[in-house]
Amino acid sequence: MMTGWSLGDVMSGWSRTCVWSLLAVAIGSAAPPVSAQTPPRNPQRSRAIAQQGPQPTGKGSDAQTGKVPTTLIQLELLTGPEANSLKAADWQKACEERKISCTIRRGLQDDQPGVIEKKRGDSFRQVTVVGRLEKTGRLIFPDRTFAPGESKRLAEWLDELKTYGAQGTPEGQRLWGLTEKQFTSVMETLAAPLAIETEEVPLADVLAGFRFSPTHPLRWTTQAEKKRSEVDLSAPCAQSVRGFTQGTALALVLAEMGLGFRPRRQPDGSIDLAVVDLDEAQHVWPIGWYRSIPPDKVAPSLFVFREIHFSDIDIPGALAASTAVTGIQVLVDRANLRAKEIDLASHEVDFPLRKTTWAQAYDRLLSKATCKYELLIDEAGKPFVWVTSLQTPNRKP
């Protein structure tokens, strides 16, 4: 299932500077109406891109895509002045039984626990794992500890390092197990704008129109391929995401198919973008991000007081009217509303003439359909209004 994330959520616990800088420049220029940022439509170009056909996507790719380097694991356990020789001997014996290369020595003043990786070309890497051995027999590493008798658990962790290198398995880690540098690289790829029109364009042509860096190719897992085969790809895409970043656009298009995507770090260190089934996957790439600055600074046109009036119009019509005035595009969480049997078009709304802001008007007209809105940004800082159900948790600052 999808979860509502902010950049603050996924980056919690370590430096955010380089990733926020990707958004800061874009947000700094995002004050004018968004329509000025959207490239003019070019139907000929759209058709040309769609007719090129889909890029190679590594269909059904659940396995490793690159050759895993030969990895040598070296374990060093540092003892203090009150070292327990019997406990040290127990760990030494346990490591020998599990064929773990282990050195136990007196720690020096500058020695610190850690995991250090050194590469020799693309085919060999050495991972040195340094831990502190307490007199109680407990092993202390930067992000984990092992009690006496937990040699099996230690061996499992070292096997993980042998497969994935010093970063370990990406499963369960923040930012999909990527380093700050790796995440920034993915963000830069996904921050490129989508050049083609998508509304009323067959899904097959829309998917073919995305262009990703060879460094981070799009690959479909086996389960995602199965679900895609059940979708009518000749059906038109219901919303326009032209001019939005490829990250936000792809997340929205896939969500309407019951799919999502997320960065996937391979054992050889390469990173692809894995398309996954939302019924089985969590923590997929979000459709937009929570903004880091006040909403009236991100989209000031939504907070300008003006005369607003409409009657006998359905909610989609009212939302379209707001975009025409404010320049801020509205995107709808169609998959979520469909699951809750909410049809915006079935709700007609009246709005008596009054001087107010569109930010306030959204609250009134969307409440008719038990919906709400959030002001989000894409990977380049472009703002948009996100319409979803009232039950959906708000994005966090």
C-alpha cells in the first residue's frame, strides 16, 4: 500500500542538505502561477514519442541485474583493558566454526567500531567489520549489538554484508537503503519533466513516453508484470501530468493501475527503479511531497482573495475552473476514491458569490464528497492541489 511521505520522513536521522537543495532552487522560482512553468502542448511531439515504443524495462526482473563482486569479509573485535579472555575465546571459536575470518586484538585510542568497504575494480571488494568486545562478551557495532551465543545472528549479518557490501540489505532502511549521494542521484533523474501529454492518451503510449537515465532504468517485477497484463493498456489516462516531474507523474499513472515504484539497490551497487504491485509492496515512491515552506509562499495564487461564484456544476468542473484562475493544477487520488466508491462527478455544488480564496473554497466544495485537499510539490518544487478522501492521513511536515 502507499503511504504519505514527506522528504522529512524519508530523510529522518541524517543530513538533508544536498536533497533539499534540489528542491530549494525550484521552489524559489515557483511563486508565479504554475501555468507559466508548463511547456506548451505539442501534439506532434507527443505522438512521435509515443510511437517510439516502450524502452527496455527488464520485464519480470526480481533478481539481481549486475554481477556481484567477490567479497572478502574480515571481522575485527577490539578488546579493552578489562578484557575477558574466556568470552573472547568463545567468540573466536564460534567464528571459526562458521568459517568467519576473525581477529581479536587490543583496541587502540583511535580505533572505532564501523564497517569499511574497499573496492578493487568492479570484481572484488573487501569489507572490514570492526566491533568492540565488552568484558561481558557482548559485541558492539555502530547500529547493532550481539549477545554471547548469538553467533548465528552475527553470521547472518556478515552474509548480508557479503552480498550487498558495507551498506547491507536495503530492506527496512530509510530512503530505500540508499546513501544520501545515491538518493540525490535518483532524485535528479526523477526531477526531469515529463514532456508528453497524458490526458486521454492510451496508457501504453503514456508509459512509453517516460525517459529515464541508463543509470537508473525502469524494471518491472514479476508481480507487477502480471498485474499490468490484467490492465487494458488501450484505455486512456484520465489526468494530465505533462510538465510535472517524471517521479510524480509515474507514481500517479502507475497508481491508477494498482502499481507503484521505488528505488532498488542491487547487490552490485547499481540502482534501478522497480515497478511493484501495490497490493504487496509498501513504501513506494510518493505522488508528490510535503512542502518545506508555508503554503502561501509555495502557491500564493490560492490565497488571493477574489470573488468566487458557481452553481449547478460538478466538483471536477469547479476544480477545473480553479486551475484556470490560479494556474495551480489539481490532481485527484483516483485509485483511493475508487476504492471508497467516491465519484466526484456525481456531486453538484453551489457556491454563492463571496470574496474568499480558492484555498478556502476547496474545503467547502470537497467536503460535499467527503474529500479534502493537500498542497504538495513534485520533485522539482512545482506545486499542485492533491484531492483525496478525508480518511487518508495527511502528509507530515
